[in-house]
Amino acid sequence: MVAVQTSPNWSPLAEWICCLDKRPSERSGEDVDIILTRLREVKAFHRFPPPLLLQICTCAFYECLEKDITLFRQGDIGTSWYAVLSGSLDVKVSETANHQDAVTICTLGIGTAFGESILDNTPRHATIVSRETSELLRIEQREFKGLWEKYRQSLAGLLAPPYGTMESGSNNDRLTDKDNMNSDSANKAHNKIPSEKLHRAGKVLRNAILSRAPHMIRDRKYHLKTYRQCCVGTELVDWLVLQSACVLTRSHAVGMWQALLEEGVLNHVDQELGFQDKYLFYRFLDDEEEDTPLPSEEEKRESEEELPENILLLAQIGPDALLRMILRKSPGQRTGDDLEIIYDELLHIKALTYLSNTVKRELASAVIFESHAKAGTVLFNQGEEGTSWYIIQKGSVNVVIYGKGVVCTLHAGDDFGKLALVTDSPRAASIVLREDNCHFLRVDKEDFNRILRDVEANTVRLKEHEQAVLVLEKSPRASNQGNIKYTVISGTPEKILEHFLEAMRMDIHHGEPDPAVDDFVLMHGVFMPNSQLCPLLMAHTYHATSPPGSEQERLEYALNSKRRALILALRWASTQTYLLQEEPAAISFLEELYGSLSNDSRILRALKDLVPDLEKIVTLHSEEAKSLKKKTLIRQFSDGEERLQKKQPIRNHDDILLKVYCGDHTYTTIRVCVAATGREVISAVADKLGTTDELVLVHLSSACEKQMLKPNDVSVFSTLSINGRLFACPRDQLSNLTPLPEQEGPSAGSMSTFELMSSKDLAYQMTLYDWELFSCVHEHELLYLTFGRQCFRRTTANLDLFLRRFNQVQLWVVTEVCLCSQLSKRVQLLKKFIKIAAHCREFKNLNSFFAIIMGMSNPAVSRLSQTWEKLPTKFKKFYAEFESMMDPSRNHRSYRLTVTKLEAPIIPFMPLLLKDMTFTNEGNKTFIDNMVNFEKMRIIANTIRQVRHCRSLPFNPEICQPNKNQADVRSYVRKLSVIDNQRALTQLSYRMEPRRT
């Protein structure tokens, strides 16, 4: 199950950790199943055979390291083998005995395994230090040696040398961009024997074309030459785009045909290696031989049945094939569209997160594709001159140092080789392929240095008192007026504000979008609170220093300064919306600004058009602020009728009635502010109970997992799990806490209720509710969650409840299936959920769509083989198509392409947007040399703009004509009852369908 957490983290369910914490001899069969399910999600274990993986489940332990913890030091005698489950660790090597001299040579990420030196008791080759909070799987030496003895043959190809059986290789195996495009031998090697799946896919597509559009495959004449039985590239793309919704764009279709061309299933008549959407001739492999018979009626019928699944297969691998084809082009041959595709790929490579977007665009035109066929190939040797920087696109490599052996393994997304280019020193280690068929992005030294030179030449640094206060980068594109345009890279908050005010365009209406200014308005709260921004804006409006010149020039300068500051203030107030009502100083600033503008506009007519908009904002916020003093809302978010009411945004100043339970299951109800901290909640509980005991606040889940809440945690009620409850007790009674009976969830399913409801009506009402929740989420809540609520002392309650809804729908699917004991009914349930998901997608409700599909892929449901076997083929194909949208490869490219084709209103898959923001936040520092890293702010602002786009048009409730029982459907979907204990769901699943022996 993919559970959305309010603090984004890969961390598995706590019950899985509990299973790993048990002694191996105490683990039950269910414990092993839970561990096994989780390990199958980790890349490092994908290639382990099932018996070996099962053995690991019985002997491995869980270990969690805080940031900057040394796991072991270089020279230590090893006692355990490790695999990284989350987080990252630095590998440090010292040439001396002094650990302080150690240099970080690489970073180990998720899926990395290390520590094989325990097999022969050699000292550790490097020091390992946690770069961030990291979770590890640990196997002790005795158990690991036992696995080695028993599974030597299997492990030999999976472990790093010298323990693995990798063949020595040479650089002759290298297939670079140039080799790929111009070498006939490479071409022949590339198209040796098509894989069985793609050979079948090519045959199915050929038969479908001959059945549906036979005119597409025929003899063609061009320049007095006849080309036998071939197709035209543009026609193939036209045809494929029309066959399925899986084919998202023409370039997507090009990639799908390219995948067949790479395998030799489709060939260009002149043996060119890149498929093009042009009037060029291509021939299927089956048509290479003369007098190839046409498919029989039986073959056509089979091809028609298999067409959807084969298009789905090609849709999944097409984007990768398209990218490879583009990267194989020489830089000079790449089109603007090609560069955009490469740039989009570079945006999501973790090794490049610290680079500015300008540098990434430069890299897009310089990066070269390089592939190697055989494990054991030496990419370069220690001591050689550094000539290239590499980024791993696919596969893994070992980092080998003379006398120390393999010090670490690098995987997709990691980079190496840059240090030798920057310092102009020899290679510090050798790089050896760890597996077959590895793909790399390569930047050669000449291009690397050119980009560095260009970046430096285009960088402008403004200094005050010998200290840089603003760093600008010259944009490659000039402004509309032909002037040079500069992009802010970093700066002090005050200088960034000054720059945007000076650079603001005066030729557009203040209501029109200005992305550069919007970036500042969206993100300023991270580095410049309103209490600092408002006085600065007022100063720029009325105290701007005029430059020397004529009276007319000074007047014009003052007028433009006022107008720019006023426009920025309007944009700021529009973005803040109701958040301003909680800041009296901000309201006072707007009122003062409005009074001054009203007076100035009588003299300066150029400011008159701004008065109505500012008056509207001031009036709205002033009235709202006054009403807050008279009335405070009281909200109850336990289990009640409030979910049937139309949702309104939850605000910081709202009060909430909160149930807090004691160890004996009695409870007290307290009234606290929505944004109350854990400390304030505990204080209110102690006052209500009349106790002087020191209490702790605990989130207790239905699985009896206890999470102590910190005193500075904000808005604690909104972060509870679906069936979680708040408990308060003395610290010494913490171990005695037990869940309430009601936390277990339902004991019987509700299929008898909702099976009579139309799938479309259910999806419609789910969409209405999701839209209400989504509409309440303020843009800034994404910032608060990403950077930490406690930093802002703001609630993210609206966002938390929206994410909670995703978990609830996901668990609803699992709960209903696991509480349905009758096989035929379970099959009907799966069909029902697939239909509901289809309608959710139709309504552009991607949040519930993904929740349903992820619920069906939960281990407790996916393991029900008897149920899935009975599901009709048509529904299996629908489910496979839906699952393909969840494909995480290429940073969820399938989902992202789907969303780009949709018009607002859209209910997005919010967990992915939060993942993007977290990725950017954790991969980039907020401050560099005491200046704000505005490049980071810009990337995060772009993600927030995606949310804004989704809500740019109102939801139309008339997309579905309601039936008579709409009230019942509405009530049902808003009060879903679920089991949120994965262990309990797994037990129910095994009772229905025990494991097959």
C-alpha cells in the first residue's frame, strides 16, 4: 500500500519495522510475508531468486541512522552486510590513518548494497557516514556467510567484485553516440535477435494494420526506385495515435516505433537507426522476405485481441527509446523539441539538482549517450587522465581503488568522474560495470569546461562592502524590447526585491501574469516574512531615491517606482487571500497603502487604474478581519455529520473541539486553536483534567504503533492516521496504551450497500468531495509542509485532510475486498472498482483514480490469485492500462504526459507534486553564502503553479446527471469506513485464500 504521509518519506509501515526488530526465531509466517512484500519494492533485491529473498526475510534486521552518524570506519573489521532502504550515506576514503583526512568519493542511495568484505574478514575499505536520516537492512556476518555458502551461484552475479563472477572487459565494448550512429557493425550487433515480446508486438501491429488499414503497407516508388511492402513514417504515427488513449502525443508514438526499430522488428529501408515522423519508408521484419503470406483470419482475430496489451507495452518503453534516439544524435543535429526532451530528463536527475536551469539547458545540447554491453567492462582506470563526466542512466557500476577493492556501488541517477575534470587531476578510482547493458549520459571535458566558462561569463555579481549581495545570470533569450534579460540566481532578500521591482515590465496590465514576479510573490515567505516585506514595499512606494536628472525625469522615475511597488503589492495580496486576515499589521499596511494611493491618484492619473483593485482587496480583508474579532468558528473533526457539509477552508484562527483519550479509554474534549502546538494541547488537557503530572501527547494507531508528538509540532489533529487517535498519559504509562475497539474498523464489508449504486454516480460524488477538499488547500500549505510547519507556525490542515482522503479511498478498496469472503463477489468488487476508477479518470479526478488503483495493487489484494484469475480479460486489460499510468520510470513520465493533455479543472495526484517539491528542497540548499538560493525557489514555484493551473477553471457539477439516490451515494462516499492496519488486512487476505504450497 502506498500511504501518503504528511512528512514525505519512503519509510515503510511501522509494523514492517516491528517484524524486522523481532529475533529471527520469533518471526511468524505473517511477519515474513510482510517483510517479503516490502523487500520486493527495493531495487537491490529485484534480481535475487525467491528462495534467497525468503531467507533474507528470516535473518535480516532493521537499522535507522540519524544524520551524520558513522556506521563504520575505514580499517574496521566488518560484522554485517547492509542495503540502503531510504536516505543516503557518504563513502569517505583516507590515504592516511587520520580519519579527518577522509575525502567523500561518492554517495550511496536507495537500493545500494555494501559490506561484502565480511566474507573474508578483510578491513573495511572506507568510512560510511549517514548523509541524512537513513534506513538500512542489516544481515550479520554468520548469517550472510551461510547465505553465501548456500546460494553462492546466485549471489556471485549480484555481489560486487572480487566476490562476484564478472568477466574482465575492455573499452572496446563501448558504444558511444558516434559509434551507434555510424558503425555498421554496431548496427548489426544492435539488431541481432528481437526479444520475444517485441517481436510479437511488431507482428500484432502489422496484422492490425493489414486488417484495419491495408493500404498503409504496399509497394512505393520514390525517385524512380521501388520500395517493396513498406509504410510511411507519418502514416504509422497517425495510425498509432488513433488506436489508444495510451498514446499521448505524436512524439510518444515516435518513441514506440523507435522501440521496434531498435529491436529490428521494424527497419528503415536505408538502415537508418532513428525513426522519424516524416515521409520516410519503413518495413516490418515479416515483410523483409519476398512473398510473405498475408495473415489468416485467425491471426487477424488474435492480433485484434492482443493489440491493446501490445500498445500498452510499447507505450511504457516508448519514452526511453525516444530519449535514446535523441541522445544518439550529434549535438548539432538536435532540434528544439529534442533539447526540451533532454532538458526535461535532466531536471529529474538527482546528481544535477544543484545546477541552475540555465546550466541544465546547456548540458542538454552537449550530453552524449554511451552504452556498454557487458558486466566487467572497465570504463576508466585509476590514474588515467579525466576526459569525461558520467551520469548513470541505467544499470550500476563499482568504484574500485587499488589495494582496497570495491569501495561502493553507484546506481541510476548517480554521477562520477567530475572531480578529475574540475581539479585537472588523475582519476581517483577505477569504474567497472556491475551488470550488463549499462547506459550513461556523458559530458566530455571540452564541453564541460565550455559550459563552466559560459556560465561564469554570463554571471553578474553585485557586491556591497566586498560581499556579494545579488547574483544574476544573463538569459540566452532577450526580452521583447530586445534588451538583455537577467535571471536571479541568488541574493539577499532585500536585493532580490529591488531587482524584481526594477525589472518589472511596465507595458502589461497589472493583472496579467509575470512569472518572474510570481516566483517572488509565491516564495517570499520562505526567506522574507510579511512583517519584513510590507515596510520595504512602503519604502519603495514613497521613499524611493530618484536618480539625478531633470525634474521631469525624476517625476517619471518616482511614478514608475510607485506603480511597480503597487503592482507587486496587489499580486502579493491576491496570492495571500485569507491568510492576510490573520495578520493585523498586513491589513494596516494595505489600508495605509490605499489611503496614500487615493491621494496620489488625484494628481498622478497614471495610478488611477490601480485604485479600484486595491480598494476591493482592502475592503474585503478589512471586513473579514473585523468579523473574526466577533466570531470564532468551532470545528469538530472526529466522526460526525460535518463531512456532509460543504467544505470551507480551515484557517489558523479557527478553533477545534478535540477529543484526547486517556489510558483507560475515557476522554476529555478540549477547545484549542487549529494551529495549536503539541505543548499547548498538553497544557489544555492537563488543565481540563486538573492534573499536575507531566503528560506526553501520543498518536496511537489501530496497529498499536505509538508516535510521541513533539512540543513544537503544529496542528497535531490533522496529521492523525485514518483510524488514529490522540492519547495523553504520563511517560511511564506509555507502554500500557492500547487502541480503542472502534479503531479496528469495520468487521463486515459494505458491498451490499454500494453494489446497487451506479459506478458513475459513485465516481461523480467522490469527485465532488475531492474537489471541495482540493479547493480548500491554500497554495502556501504546500510550502509549509515542504519546509516544515513549525518554521511558519501555520497549519496545513486542508492539505493534510486532502492527503488523508487519498489514503482513505485506497484503504476502502483493500478493506472491501478483504472483508468479502465469497469468491464470485470479490470478482464483482474488482470489476466495480475498475469501473469507478475509469469514471474518475473521465472526470479528471486523478487523486481518487490513483487511490483506487493503488488499493487494488496492495499486497493483501494483489496476492488473491484465485480472484484475479476469474476477472474477465477485458477488465484485466483496463487494469493493466490504468497501472501503466502509475509507472514510476523516468520520474512518472507516463502520468506527467497524461496531465499535460488535460484541461482544467483537474484534481491532481497530490503525493507526486509533494514529492517533486521535497526532491527540490532536500537536494538544494535554501541559502548559499548567506544569500537566498532563488533558483531553488523558482523550481518549487513552478510546481505550485501546476496546482494553480488545475484550479484555473471552476468545477462543473453538471458533468453528470444525478439519479434519484444521489443523497445516499453522497452520504456513503463521504463516510467511508476502513481498516487501516496492514497486518489485519493481510491476515484477512490469507484467511480467504491461504498460501498455495
